[in-house]
Amino acid sequence: MSNGCKACGARPVGEPLPRPEHELPSYGRSLLLAVTGTLMVLTFLTQTFVALTQRSSRGAKSNLAFFSMVPLDFWSWVAAAETAAWRLKWIMIPLTLLVVFGGRKLYRSVAQSPARFCGVRHARAGYLASVTVPLLILILIGVTVPERLRHRDEGIRAGENAQGYRIARALVEYGETFETLPGDPKELPRELGRLPDPDGTLAAALLNLDTSGYEARAEIAAKQKPQPLRGAAIRRISLNTVADETLNEGLSFTNYKLRLPGSDKLLGTADDLIVNDGVITRASETAPGGVSNTATQTRQP
């Protein structure tokens, strides 16, 4: 006979009870898998619908206009699903690990003991949904990675071009105000600083500006020779007047070329920005003669 429990001294009073003849199967594990898969699918669909309607809701003034502007074509839904995938990436990564290790173990236990656990089909559907949603998110993210990298490069390039565009606009304003352009590269920051700058963008663009790449040019139109006049005195007076007007008239610069450093912050490399009369190109895209490889622009006098 057993001596009983050493801790409390309890002793058995008879034989252990027999197992019941009929046991109801458990549905807890199958329900857990089904609920997990359903929640993941609903979460993804909800985020997709929110992404689909965000642009449509901006211009809608009423609920009727809102629902009429929701796009229903296939590619709009694909684009919305891609946006939803990027929004849910940090939520789905830990859920995927949980499903792969925990959900697989639960499903195997349900599938191997159908007498003890019911709802095998529901457990299978929930497990497949839990695996499919993270896999779909990974595919959508992978498809959009090249496009997002391209947008990122465009954003970086736009940030680099911002200085060139701001200085080009300032030169246009300077030319409209003073009917000429700064001629001395060393005086370029001081001359452009005379323009109004309410938002401070011009001052930021001129900060640490390397003016060694600035070059101002003048387009001088050929002047017709004066018609010969009768009489030497009249001819002398006319020639003297034209000469005096030519000397008194200052040289007006109408064109310019400005070279700005690119992302490496070094002037004279292949990624430099070439601002030629407001048109910005890369030094790598410009032929040695100074003409862009992509397009040739001619300014009419």
C-alpha cells in the first residue's frame, strides 16, 4: 500500500476513477486558429479599403460623392493593397513568426488527433489564412521595392536641385529688377542678397555657395551702320553722338551658367549640377561642348 503524500499525508481511498466512455472533442485550438486567420484577413482588407478611399475622400463633399468617387478597377485595388502592406509590415512580422511556430504546432495537434479535437477544416482554413496574409504582404512589398527606391532617388535629387532652382529664380528676379545679371562671380551672393527673401530660402541657397562656377554672358546684337549724311559737320556730330551713347551705355548680361556641387559636395565632378539659363542638368548628362545629351535648347535674342 502507498504511504501517501509526504507533504500532507493524504492516502488513496480506492481505485482511480475510470475514464468516461464518451468524451466530447475539444474545439479550443481550432477556434483559436480560425479566429487568428479571420482577424488577419479582416485587418488586411480594412487597411486596403482605407488606402483606397483616402484619395477619394479629399475631394468629396458628401457621402454620395464619396462613394461615387471610390475607384473599382483592379489596379486601384492592387495599389491600395501595396500601400496597406507597407503600413502593416511591422505588425505582420511578429505575427508571422508566431503563426509559423505556434500555429503550425496547434494545427498538427488537431490534425493528428481528430477524436480529441473537432473543427479540423476550420483549423486548416484559419492556419492557411494566417500564412497567406503575411506571404501576400511580403510579395506586395517586394514588388514595390524598386519603385520606392526610384522615388527615394528622385527625392534626393530633388533636394539637391532645390538650391539650383532657387538661385535660378533669384537670377530671373534680379534680371527683371535691374535689367541685367551680376557680372562678377565674387559679388553674386551680395547682389542676389539685395532681392526680397521673405521665407529665407534664398539666404539658405546662398549659404556656402561656391561662385567659382558662375559665368555671365552678354548677347550683343549687331547694330546697323548709320546712313551717310550730307555735309562733313553733320557727319561728325552724328558720329560723335553715337560714340558717346555707346560708351555711356553699360554692358548688360542676359545669360549665365552656374555650376553647383552634387551629392559629393565637390565641384568639378560628374554629379555636378549645371544651371544654364534656368535649365538644370547633370554634368554627366552634358556633352564636353556644353550641350545636353538629352535635349538642345536655343535662346532667341
